[in-house]
Amino acid sequence: MLVQDRIPPKGSAQNPPNLAKSQVRNLSSLHPSRFSESKSLDFSTWVSENLYKVFAILVLLATVAALFFLRNLGDTAAFMCFETQSKTLETIHFPKIDWNSIKPITDRVTPYSSFRADRWIVVSVSDYPNDSLKGLVRIKGWQVLAIGNSRTPDDWELKGAIFLSLDMQSKLGFRVLDYLPYDSYVRKSVGYLFAIQHGATKIFDADNRGDVIDGDLGKHFDVELVGEQARQEILLQYTHENPNRTVVNPYIHFGQRSVWPRGLPLENVGEIGHEEYYTEVFGGKQFIQQGISNGLPDVDSVFYFTRKTGLEAYDIRFDEKAPKVALPQGMMVPLNSFNTLYHTSAFWGLMLPVSVSTMASDVLRGYWAQRLLWEIGGFVVVYPPTVHRYDRIESYPFSEEKDLHVNVGRLTKFLNSWRSQKNRLFEKILELSFAMAEERFWTEKDVKFTAAWLQDLLAVGYQQPRLMSLEINRPRAAIGHGDRKEFVPRKLPSVHLGVEEIGSVNYEIGNLIRWRKNFGNVVLVMFCSGPVERTALEWRLLYGRIFKTVIILSSKKNVDLAVDQSQLDYAYKKLPTIMNRYSSAEGFLFLQDNTILNYWNLVVADKTKLWITNKVSKSWTPVATNNGDWFSKQGEMVKKVVNTMPAHFQVNYKEAAKSNQGFVVCSSELFYVPRRNVEDFMDLVALVGDLEMHHKVAIPMFFLAMDSPQNFDPIFSTMVYKKKPPSGNTTLYSAQAPAVHPWSVSTEQEFIKLIRVMAAGDPLLMELV
């Protein structure tokens, strides 16, 4: 949102009256006799002496009258104008760039102004040089460039490395400096520009916690793509046969099926089968090359915490003999900023977004760059282990990854559907960044940052690549039997819940797939009474593995966490909007955060029937309308709505209620509406309209109107249900029950305790810490 400064009224407009009063006071003190007696003036004399005042008052009255007249005539137009202006203030503006008037930027401030090298390693440093960084300096043929931030010691120094302190960076004249935070690794964007300015044709994006295996990047990556040193070879490629498959887990190809990279949508974690077959592609345009890391690979916080048994460091190994594998257009993998080689044709893709969290910046960059890479005919290739990264046993905060888990699945679908008619690559890049801001994947700040980045690239002498026709717009070629290439990945020992991967683990993963298959088209709508900034992401991580999607409702809207606003007392009124949004869903399950869902016990339920806690006496209670003022008012509303119901609803309800003197109150923390009843549910909500009928009263009324209770699925009849929990939640929990109520989760620590007890039914959740 733009904020306009308010301009105070100029003093000159008020000075004359004030000055006049001062003059009067001064004259009065100098000539007391002149003002001591009042004058006897007739009306004509008074008017002549005060004519300007009379005129001013008349003008004021005419203005006020005109304003009232215009308001009465055009209230709607005025408000429309105001709303248009408000929208204009909130509108994301597309940057205007004169591409032909960008002046060159040369290095005139560092001691390296005349230095040139074509191979660079760019790394962010926050502490004194460690052994891993010293190892990078020893790699022959590569120049290490260390980028400082506000946490970097002032006396940082390493022989053989070029160090750019904050002070030195500020003097380079790059436009991007206006947008970069002072304490973040995303300041590497300055380093990329500096390297390009000094002759870079290859940039290895690295961090200082990993050792290059055998100390030779050329042994692992395709450093040269053209010329005598280039490896002219045919590469294995994922098949493009399934157009709906937009993202893959490359770790499976390299022998680790139960490990997934940071940035992989959580709904894809359960896809652990190896490829049925591959295809092939000619090498030479793998402009972005992603290396695999042994030791601590690039994993997210969900994996990091759910696979540890204690404080021991991770040491996961991948198959170094597995062939490198390419990604066809239309398919993506997560990319990171600590083990990736960029060739000059993809240097524009090095830009690290600044308006998202640091844990999400390089992943969003990777997906954004992959989509644009298709515009120049390039592709990504994933390589066998290239570095060994050491696990420092640090915290991986869930909150730092919120941009990933909330947005990344939607992002891959958006990028695959995005098209541009621009004629130059940089224009397409800016257009895509603008579109991503409109879709709230990042903010307008990154649109401006992109504009600055592209101008800086041109200013340091970078030549933007030419566009090529996109194959994604053409019908995909059929894959013949002779085009199919087989490769069966090795099954390496893996860290899985603290044990070696064995048959029981395969069984557990099979269960996860079975649950996902059963509920993968069911939408879970969850109301959070607790602090959503602490729990919304955790609930998505827990239930998002099972259900089609998890919609979070709360009393306060949170755009960053994709939390919709609703009132718990009337939460049912929000459901029709969600049901319309997911018109292809098989059903909708409502859950309040004070109730735990043991999804593994729900697979026996009939998803074509209604589910509710009508068999739970403490939840489902008939009451009389004379049981107090609140019940009396609610009963009157029930009676009013029932009388307006169509015949089939009214008959169902009255047969089930059996009495017109009372109604049913159900706690309604948990219920399920199948697809066949969705339209009925929405019609009943519409009948309630603006009436303030409580959620606990409306839901049982809807259910009794939609069908007879004898037709409800009794799945929740055996749930654990208490009015108040006993001391210590763990004594209440049962993995054999379909659900448990009540249960409180308001912090990450409480969520971890919950995961530990739920692991009795789903061992894949075991050992969160």
C-alpha cells in the first residue's frame, strides 16, 4: 500500500489575519483613546466598511450549498471515485524502463577494477573463514567472492578470496542495493553482478558449510557446454508423458526415496516410486545445474525434525554412480543457493527475491528461473553428489518456511500456465515478476527489485539471450517404445525415523499413500481459535499430507499465512464459498483445532454419507426452547427457518426432531459433508441468511434436514469426547479412536507433543525432535 505524506497548510494563508490582530493590539496600546469608545454606525456605513467580510461569508455559504447539492446528486459517483482512488493506491505498478538509455557501470572503487576471471564461486559470509571456505579457495581455476553483511566481522580476510564488505558494496553503484536487507545472504545478488562485471561466464552458487567432493567442480558438473572441453553427450530425462506432473523429487533418482528437498510441495512427499521409464535429450543447454549434497542435503524443517532421534548430525548419502537427469519443459525441481552452477545464458536467473523469507528466497527464485529458462530453450539438470554439507544441528524454524508450504504447490501450477507475448527475454522476466506479485507469491518490492536487477545486468555488460519457441505450447510428441530408457535407482540406507529403512518403513509409507488416495480429494476446513501465526502452518503440515487441501479459518485474517477470516459462532456461513471454490472435491470435512483427527481410522467410513457426532451424547443434545433466553431465541430462529424450508427438508427435519417444542444443539467441532449433499448444505445456509443462528444450532438443523440420522455414517460414535480434559492431555489420547476432544495446541512445543502421541497411529510422524 502506498502511503502519501500529508502536506500541512501553508502558513501564508493564515498569517494575514494573525498579523492584523497583532497590529490592532499594537495600535490599541499606542492610541488608547482611538479605540476606547464604540462607534455609532448606521447599517449602510457598517456594510461599506465590512463589505469584504460579507462577501466572504456569502461565498462560504454558496460553497457549502453547492457541496450538499453535488453530494445529493452524485453520492454513488463520488464514492466510486474514492474507491477507484483507493484501489489505485493499492495497485501494483508495472515499472517503466527505457532499455536503450542504461548507462554502463564500471568498477572504479575496488582494488580489483582490472581483474578478470571467467569462473567464480559466490558465497555469503557472516563469520570468520572456516575450513569449508578455505577449501573452496583451493579449487583450481575458480575465484572465490565472499559477500559480507551486517553480521560479518570488520576484519574479515582470507587469502585468495575477494571480500566485499557492506561499505565496499555501497560504493559499487548497483541499483539493487536500494532493496537489499543488511543482514541476509540475499546480498549475494551484489556478488553475482560484481562477478559478471569482472568477466564471469560460470558462477557456482555456494555456501560455507560444505566441501566440494575431491576438490574439483569440473569432475562433477558440466562446466563447459561448448568447445573442445565440452562433454557432448545424450542425457537421461524425466518423461513428459503426464502433463499434470509439474514437480518431481530428484532424491528418489539418486537412491533416497524417503528424503525430499526443501521446496517440494508437501502433497508430493508421498510419491516415492521410481520412474517407470525415462527419455533422452541432447546436452549443451543445461544452463542451470543442480548438485546433490551428501551429509545434510537441502531438506526442509519438516524432514529435519521428523527424522531425528536426538542431537546426532545427519549424514545421508546418495548414489554417486546414478546418471545425471534432465528436466523437460513443463516439469520442475526445487533449486537452492548453495550447490548450483549457472552458465552465462542463465545469469539473469540468479536474482534472489527480497520480499519473502530467507528460507524461501532461493526456492522461489529456482522455480521462477526454470519457467523462464524454457523461453530460451534451456533446461535444468540434476547431478550426483557434488559436495558434502555438514549438519551443524541448528534449528529449522517452521515460520521461516511459511512462504514455501503455503505457496509452492500453487506456484508450480501458475508458472506452467503462464504465457507471455513479449519479444525480448528481459521484458518477459519483468512481466512474470509482475504477475507473481499480482498473485501474491511476492510483493511489489520484488517487481521493483527485478527492474533494478535487469538494468544492472545490462549496465555491467551482460547480453540477454535470444528467445526460442516454446515446446510447451505445442502438442507433446508421443513417446514410442524405442524412446523409453530404463534406470532403476539403487535403494540406499536412509535415515528414517532414526532407523535404517526396512520393510516396516515401506509399510508405513504405503499406509501414507493409501490414506492420501482415500482422502486426496477431500477438503479439510479447519477453524483455529488459537494463535494462527504459531499453529496454522503446523496444522497444514500435519493434515496437508492427507487431504486435498487444508483451509484455515480464524477470527483474524492473515494474508501471509493464507488464513481466511470467520467467526466461530457462524463458521458454517463461510463454507458455501469454500465449497464453490473446490467444486470438484469429493467432500468437505470441518474440524476445530480443539479436536484431533486420527485420519488412519477414517478410511472405513463411507464418503458418500454425512458424518457428525450424533451418537456422542456429550456433543449432541436435544434442548427445550424454554431453557433460558439464549435457547429461546435460538429456538425461535430454528422454527422460523424450518417453516421456510422446501418440503423434503422440512419433512426430514420434523421426522427426526419428533417435537416442535425443542431443537438439537451439537458442539459441531467435527462433521463431514459429501459431494451429494453440498448443494443442499448451501441452500440451507442461504435460508438462514442474516439470522444470528449459532454454529452449534445451525449444523445439527442442517444435518437433520438433509437426511435421516439412521443414514449418517457412525464413524465418530467411538471418538474420545470429554467436556474438560483430564490433567495432562496424553492420558486422554487414544490412537484407536477416530478423533479426540478436547486437545489444546497453541505453540510449536505443544504441536511437537501432539505429533509424538499421534505417531502411535502414523509412525511417519515420530520423533519430531
